[in-house]
Amino acid sequence: MTKTIIAVYEGGLFKPLQKIYLPEHKHVHLVVIPEEDAKLLESQKKELASIIGIGESGIGDGSRRHDQYIYER
């Protein structure tokens, strides 16, 4: 189970801002992203999602016949 949560760092501890359901002493991996970087990351994800599939032309051999498709039309 992978979950993204928001936490505050206080007194050397990360304190989640919502209830987390984990067994006591469960080891987890943390990726720390400052809030301002997280906002930038979200906006980048939205922009990238908008171009997904932009290269879908239906041509299956585009790299093999690249020059032919570009110059012989």
C-alpha cells in the first residue's frame, strides 16, 4: 500500500496531519518534499498528463521509415 500524506516536522519527528493505520513499529520509507515543491510537482504532473498520447499516430514503423514519412509526402 502506497499512500501520500501531509505531515509536520516538529521536535525531530514527523507528525501526520491525518490518521494513519499502520501496526506499531512498522518500518516505512519516507520521501520528504517541502510543500512549495509539492505544488510545483502537482502542476508539472497536470501539464505532462495533458500531452499523454500526443505521439499516437497509428503508424507502427515510424522510427524505421522516419525519413520516408517526413520527406516523401
